[in-house]
Amino acid sequence: DPKWQGRAGAHNAGFLCNLCVGETLQQREAGQTDAVNEGQLRAGLKGVSAQQMSRVVIAYEPVWAIGTGKTATPDDARLAHGGIRSVLAAMYGKEVSLHTRIQYGGSVKASNARELFSQPGINGGLIGGASLKAEEFCGIVRAAS
């Protein structure tokens, strides 16, 4: 498939690739977060080798949180990240799972960054709208330090 050939080419050229996964509000309310994330991971990583995973960053970015000002609770984010690591372990083994960066995206702000980033298994953030406001972005950077 031509779309995948582009991704494989990006890996082969040494690019760092980001894969965003996340559920809609309807899927979240139906308790489908892990199943949706697994389906997106398996589709998005199809053809990516264990060696190439060192150049992949996964971002859990729930669709319902993008640009809405709503953010997953730190506990919900931690659980979703744990589910993602479990899928990666099943696909590539525990070692790859433990070394893959998984970030949280979805209305990250200076006011919630420290609590989100302090959760086990969350390796930083994918910052959207807050990156356009210097003071807000600096607050996120300070929270991550």
C-alpha cells in the first residue's frame, strides 16, 4: 500500500515517527478505550520491525480531548498508557515495550502537565494549542523538568 511505503521509507531514512492513537467520547463511554487503541496500534505499526520501534514515539491523544480543554485524568491516562504498553509487549516483546516513548496529548496545559507527566509510563507530552502561547508552553516545559 503506497501510504505504508511512505512510512517505511521514513523509517528507512532515519526519521523519528509519531503515531497518535485515541478514542472518541462515545468509545470511551462504552469502555472501548483499550480495544480502540489496540486496533489503531496494530494498523499503524503494521510492517514496523522491532528494530524500527526505537524511532517511533506513540502518543495517546484521546479524540474527545483534542482542543476541547478537557483532559483525561492522570489515572485514566496512566491506565491507557499501560494498555498501550501491553499491546506493544504482545507485538514486539517486553523490552521494546519498556523502551518505547509514549506521550500524552489532549489539552495538555501548564496547570495539568506536572500531574500527567509524573504518572508511571507517561514519557512527556504531545503539546498542541498550548504550544502557540509562549507563557503557557514555558509552564509546560517547567512542569516537565
